[in-house]
Amino acid sequence: MTAIATPGAPAPAGSDFQLYSFSELLERAVSVTRAELKIGKLTDLVFRLAEPYPEAVGIFIDHKWGTPSEFVPWERVQRVESGAVIVLPPDVGERYPPFVDQPGWILLNEHLMGRTILDMDGRRVEVVNDVQLLLSHGRMVLVHVDVSFNGFLRKWGLGFLRLRPDRLISWKYVQPLSIEDATTSDKVTLSLARAEMNELPSEDLADALEEVSGQEQEAIFSVLDAEKAAETLLEAEPRAQRQIIEDLPPDRARSILSEMTVAQIADLLSALPWDDRIALLALVPKDQAERVRHLLGTSEATAGSLISSSFVAMPQHLTAVDALSRLRASAPDTDAVTYLYVVTEPDGVLLGVVDLRELVLASESTLLEELMVSPAVSADSELEKEDVIDLFAKYHYRLLPVVDAGDRLLGVVGYKDIMR
């Protein structure tokens, strides 16, 4: 296992890397060949945005007083000493050329230090007070931003105070605005790209949330849309659930809960402290909240108390092509389109069920009543939970329709929901 170095401290014996805080390198002398031959002070470090971590491309030296700046390419850096950054002499002339910005480059001091960090929903999180850098085998990469007060103290030469531990956010979850925007904006966005995160399996996201804490956990969760956030939260362990819910604003929590079934909400709330249960129940519509309370208060849950309204039902006289057209137009929850339930109109009596695969493969003119399996296996609304589990074990369906005494379709119960 590689030894860990603390920022600014000598690397442990046998280690092949060194951690630095940018604030400790800022204003450090830049010297040619040896410390006495000073050519200026490091006023910024230039990095190229890259995956997985930005890499240093050079040192920016601003001489002020009308003297042109200098840009020292990183490949000319020999070593970093306690009092100076030692560089090779320029290939041509006595000075390095002036700095010229390039697409995809970022200056740490100008574009990152002191910026406000927002999550993907625009909520203020913290301020970047410092940046942690890793130097290994001649390469320097940006690995963390520090949002603790320690970074602020280091910037003003008071790092020896060190009032509390550093609070680091991995660069994996931080994405600066474009360089063009950075010159006019004081904001940085916590990221992964929303689209990329929402494509990951909920189980994997839940595992990731359980491995991190604090700012990184909030950063991951903040980029998920409400549906994916609900799925991920339900897959997470109770400890992670409690941590995430503790930081959720009410509007965000309400939108996530709206993506859950009554059974899922009850399952989530069962792992939470009493005060959190009460706060979240206040965000749920009254009729759902009553059903959730019933589930939390009894072990004899019935099929009717576990139902979800996320299902697709259509009349028997529709053709396959018309049914598919309606399905596309309604854009239902993806979990709800495993089966299509065939019902009478207008009373909604369950006649049969059509597997979505059968519907897709059928000829356009085939009627639903020709495709459906009838009678459909269903659960009476008063059927107790253990008996519903037996039905799932017997038929291996992902969803079961729930009907009342008159066989009217009330909703569906999902296998995952009831097995929780």
C-alpha cells in the first residue's frame, strides 16, 4: 500500500508522490537551476481540463508594473522545494514567453479560488478556499478542492492555526464553468454530467453513496433527477438514507417522494428517526400519508394498502397499433409497461393481461382481446401480504394487478415493493 502524504509535508520514505495545497505554492519563488537564481514568483498554476483529473501545463508568473508575464511550461519544472520551484532555463533568450490562454485551460487562482460552489440544482454549497494537488513522477494533477476554513487561513499565511480538519471534495464531483464564463462568474458547479449519472444503475449509485459522505455524497445525489433519486435512495443502506434525507430541501424531498409507491415510502420511513418520519409524511398527499401510517403501524398489510397507480390499462377493442400509439403518447413510468391490463369501459373491470413483448410482435390489426391472457392472475385488495408473496412465488410475475370485490382494477403491486 502506498503511504499517504499530508499537504505540504515531506513525502514518507518510499512514497512516490507528494500532496500540496495550492495556497502553499502561491507566491513561492520560481528559480532557474537553483534557488538563488530567482526569476519571479508563482502567481498562478495553469491546468488543462482532462479526465479523470486536470493536469498542470505550466506556471504563470505575473511581474506587474508593465513587465510582460512569463509562462513556464510544466515540462521545464525540475522539482518543487520548500522555498522555491526550480525550473530549467528557457530554450531561447533570457525570459520565458508571455502567457497565452488556450482552450480547455484553467488558472487555479483566477478561475477557481474563492468561487462559490453550487450543486446542479443551483443551491449554494460552499466556497473553494484551497485546492489540493498531487505531484507524482514529474506530473502534477488537481485532486481535491478544500472548502474548509483552513484553506482560507493558509492563503493568508496562517496555516499553522489549523482549527479543524480539511474538508475536501474530490475533483470527480467538481466541474468549473467554461473558462470564458469563469472570467465573469464567481460560481463553480458540482457535477457529474446529469445525463451520465442518471444512466447508471440505481444499485451502483447506491453503492457509491455508501462509500462517501458529506459533500461528496450530496454532490452525487444532487445531480440525479427525481425518479433516479427515488430508486437510488430505496437501494441505499439505512445509514446512507438518513444522511441524504437530512440534507434534502423540502421541495426536493417532495419531488422524490412523488416517484415512490406507498409501500416504498413506508419502507424508507421505517429506517428513519421519528422526527424525520413526521417531516417527510407532511410532504406526502393526505390519502397516501394515511396509507403509509397504516403500513408503518401494522404487520398485517393487505394488497390494497400496497398498491401503486403506475400501470397501463386499455379497452379490449383496441388494435395493437392503436395500443402502442397510446402507450408512446402517455409516456408512462418504464416499470409500468411490463404488462398492459385490458379492462372494460367505463367501469374498469379487469378482463385480462397482455405481455408487452406479445404486443410489440403482434400484427397491427390484432385486437387486445385476441392477445390477452384471460382470466388474469390478480390479488384481491383484502388479501394479506403473505398471501400476495405466495402469488409472486407461484407465478414469477414482476407486477400483480389488485382488484376489488367487483373485479375492478385498483392498481398493481410490484415484486420488489412487497419483498422489502
